[in-house]
Amino acid sequence: MITISLDLLYSWINAFMWPFVRILAMIGAAPVLGESSIPARVKVALAALISVVVAPTLGPLPDIPPGSYTSILIVIQQVLIGIALGLVIRVAFAAVQTAGEFIGLQMGLSFASFFDPATGANTAVLSRLMNIIAMLVFLALDGHLILLSGVVNTFHILPISAPPSLNPNGLGILFEWSAQVMVAGMLLALPLLIILLTISLSMGILNRTAQQLSVFAVGFPVSLLVGLVLLAVVLPQTTPYLSQLFNESYEAAARMIYGFTPEN
């Protein structure tokens, strides 16, 4: 006869609940997996499936009631770790979208925007296009699998313990990495920006030498046509840069997790 005590029931709940919260928070904040086009039930089911697989490998967990204040603090800790891990990877996609904003503004396509349900705001068409390309490259490089394996490995680096504690150095690494939104975005858009700025400068000189020529009537079609040709040439060559950017985001995520480790 199998007897289930209250302590045993608490241990089963904790073994599933705490990993589930961290994994679900990561999936909700991460790119691709956390897109609004994916139903919430699918995200919850994926997090629950991974939690069931991961729970037996976690080792001993704190023996506390799930409704206690300490358990609530542990849940908050898991949410912070999961969200921070997802945001580190999302910075790389934000850099790609920023590059699209820069290029679209210089080409004259900044007015061509539509509502993006993923961001909840109006997004330039070119920015959305580059974001889709980044997602396809991310999936082709098995980034989603690396991300899931990374969140599983965090349980060995940052085990669930009571009382919960996090080193604030991890947040410092996250804030430092967030600067790559502008740096990496500018580097990605730089080849097109240099040529498009050169065209704008040429049009300005032409306007001063031949004032009867309407630069607005000539400059916009030229910038748009040259920009489209450059996009057709440059976009297929962005895969190595995106691969390097994703690898750097994985390294930043690892540094952040180790930064969260409490000091002994």
C-alpha cells in the first residue's frame, strides 16, 4: 500500500513548480519561443514538459511548504533568472531591428510601418523583415535548442536553495550587454549607411550646383533603388555576423548566470 504524506506531496509540488517557473519565464521573455503568435498554452505545455524531464536531475530541494513566504521568494527568484536569461538573447534581435530602423530611415522607408503584435508598437517594414531573417538564422543554427539546454544547465550553476539569494553583479552584466543594441545594430547597418549617406551628400552638392533640379524628385527614387539593390547584396552575407552575434549573446548569458552566483 502506497501512503502519501503531506511532506511528500510538498516535495513533489516544489520539484515541479520551481523549475517550471524559471523555464516558463525564460520562454516568455526569449525571442522566437516567446513570440506572441505562439499560443500561451503551447508555451506552458513546453515549460511543463521540460520541467518534468528536469525535475529528477535537480537533487535535493528545500523542504518547505509551497505556500510559505520563503517559497514565494524562491518563485520570484526563478522568475528573475528566467526573464534575465531570455532578455540577454533578445538583445541580439533588438540589435537587428535597430539596424533595420537605421537603414529604413536612410532609405526613406521609415514611413512604411505597421503594427507589430510582437512588440506592441508600429515597426518599420524593413526592421520586421530583418527580424524575420534573424529568426530563421537562429532556428537554422539550433539557437532554440541551445537556449533550452542553457536554461537547464542554469539549475546546476544556480541551484534552487533557501533562503534565495542572487548576486547583483549579474544585473550589471545584463545592463552592459544591452549596449549592444546600438553598437551591433550600427555595425550591421554600417555598409548600407555609408553608401546611402554618400548618395545624400552627392544630392546635396548637386542641389547647390544645379538649383533648378528638384533633388526631392530625384533623390528619393535613387536612394530607394540603391538601397534595395544593396539589401539584395548585403542580406545574404549577414549570416556570419548574426552567427557571431548569437554566440556572443550565449557567452553574455553564461557570464550573467555566473554573475548571479552568490559569493561565499
